[in-house]
Amino acid sequence: MIRQHRHHWGIDMQVPFGQRELELGGKYIAADLRDSNELLDDVAALRARMEEDGYLLIRGLYDREQVLGARRALLERINEAGGLAPDAPLMDGVINPDKTAGGPVKQYTDTPAFRALVESPQIMGFFANFIGGDVLTFDYTWLRIVGTGGGTGAHYDVVYMGRGTKNLYTTWTPLGDITLDMGTLCLCLGSQRFEKVKQTYGQSDVDRDHHQGWFSNDPVEVVDKFGGRWATTELQAGDALIFGMFMMHASLKNTTNRYRISSDTRYQLATDPVDERWVGESPIAHYAWMKEPAKMVPMEVARKQWGLD
């Protein structure tokens, strides 16, 4: 069931984003992302919207109860590891201040309910229609269990997974309802057309080049130097935010005492080349990035080399 969404925050609120506190609705960050639900029966219009906006927000694409079932399974694992506050309801995901969630992500992503969600008929069927063929999703899945103060810097996904086709899409799935204060995803609208950034940073590879990955932790600097405007929205269990490899994105900081749980999954044509790091029974994942600190190139150094500073 596709549903309508209504946000409830004040447009003059300040949001913690990277190194900044920004006014929502001000110069640097917009108060909403537009959804594309009205285009679901028109694949040509969906493709045109992706070309125009660089993203598709589909409200209620997944079955909400299936998403909440996957959330419950994940929270049960976190609770078994001692990561939840013992006196709070399980589904609230309240952090145990004495022992936050940790350990290998695979201990959470191998839950059958989680895998069934990211390979569900809703998402696989959407992509079969959108990209026009049999769909492959990576065997490796990225699960984000973000605690208080956690957030993500601005980056393109292509620098982490660009060895196969560039016709690859990220789907950001909230595993539960995510309010702004939990650290929602932010997109830099127009960044898919930052041509100099795409031809330099966007051609790099973190395992080959050993740079830090994040392009910037200052959202104001990105807009002032390269253009665009950030945008975000609250998301609910069942929603899906889909974008390509050259959409710069980041997240607000989680300022609550609850985990922000979300997943990043990737989808492409099964017949297209695949990045070998992320497929197979035991994907090799990042084999060089962050493994040898002495070889790591600070992003400010890399950006000077690329002529971006």
C-alpha cells in the first residue's frame, strides 16, 4: 500500500550537519525531498525524474510490516549482544549507554528477515521495471546502526563500488521510522552534474588510491564551492530513497538516545559488469582501504592534486 506522508517539523529549526548547525529551509538545506509515487505506473517518467532530480523517493514501496519484522530481528540481535537499554521497549531501539552495538555487521545482515527485505518482490520488481531487465543485487549489504552523535560525511558511492557498471543504484532503506533528530539522509541536489568533481574524485577508487573516501564533512563548503543545495526529509518504515553513483549524499547527526537503523543496498542489470568486491559467497569487500594507515591520503591532499581546492 503506497501511502501519503506528512512531515511535522518546524521550517526554522536548526539541524546538526557535519561541522555545522544549519537552518532547515535556509540557503544550504531544503526542508523536503519530493516523492515520485505518482509516476510509479510510468517507467519513462520515472527515468526522466531520475535524470532531472538525481534521485527517486518512493513512499511505502516496501510492505511496512515486513520492514518492521526485519527491524525486530535486528534489534533482537543487538539486544542479545547487550546493545539495548534493558528497561526500554525492544522496538524503540534505545541505546545501552554502557555497551553500544558493535562487532561484525554480518552478525546482523545474515538474519533471514533482513535478507528477505532487501531482495523482496517489491524492490526487485521495481528495479526490473525501472532498469528494464533481470536484476542483480550485491551479496554484500551495508547495514547502518548509528548511535548518538553519529553521522556520515559527503561522498559519491562510486568511489567505493565503481569497478563494475556505473548504471548502479543505491537504495537507502529506513529500518523503522526516522525523524530528523535521528540523522536522516541528505542529498546534494544537482551534484550529479558537478562535472569536474565527477571527472576527478568520481573516477577514484578507495582501495586503489587509499584516500579517505568522504569528499567533505562541511556541507556549506560543498555548496559554496561547487553549487547545489542539500535536501532531506523524514522517512518511515516502508519508504525507499533511490539514487545513482554520482549523487553526493551525507547524513544529519543522530542527536537521540536511539539507534538510527538503515540499510544501503545496490541494484543493477544482471547482465552488466559487477564490482568483484561485493559479490560471491564471501565478498572480499575493501581489501586495501583503511588497512594501512601510513598509506592513507588525506582528502584535502587528494583534492589539491585534483585541482578541486
